[in-house]
Amino acid sequence: MSEFTIEAGVSIPKKRTRGADVKYPFAQLKVGQSFYVPPDAGDTLEVLMARMRNAGFRASKMYPGTKYTLRAWELGVRCWRVK
């Protein structure tokens, strides 16, 4: 006997989007423009770069035809729109 109950008729909720579009200004960037992201308390540069890589990837999927590149900048990360 399973400890899970099988149910029918339960509707699937809409996806909740959080991330690239909400936190960072990818939608407002024009080609050649950039924005700087300072590190959060306790973040290493590697963690911040990984977070921004993921956000840039999600943004490029949300806005087809766009492309972003990242570079370590001072203590944080700078993101440019290149396409």
C-alpha cells in the first residue's frame, strides 16, 4: 500500500517566474550597455559569476535574439548586452 494519495481534477498552478527579469535589468539593456552587480555579503566572486551566468542564460531565453557577456569587475560582476 502506498503512503501517497492519487487525486484527479487538481489544476496545475501557473509557473512563478523569479530571477533574471525581476532582479536584474536585462529587459532595459540595449546593445553595448551594461550594469554592475556588487557581491552580497558572504558571496565569493565564483558564486556571483555563477549566479549571473544563470540569470543571463534565463534572460537570453526570455528575450530571444539577445546575448550577454560577463566579466569580473572590481569586487563584483559587470554584465553587457552584446546582441
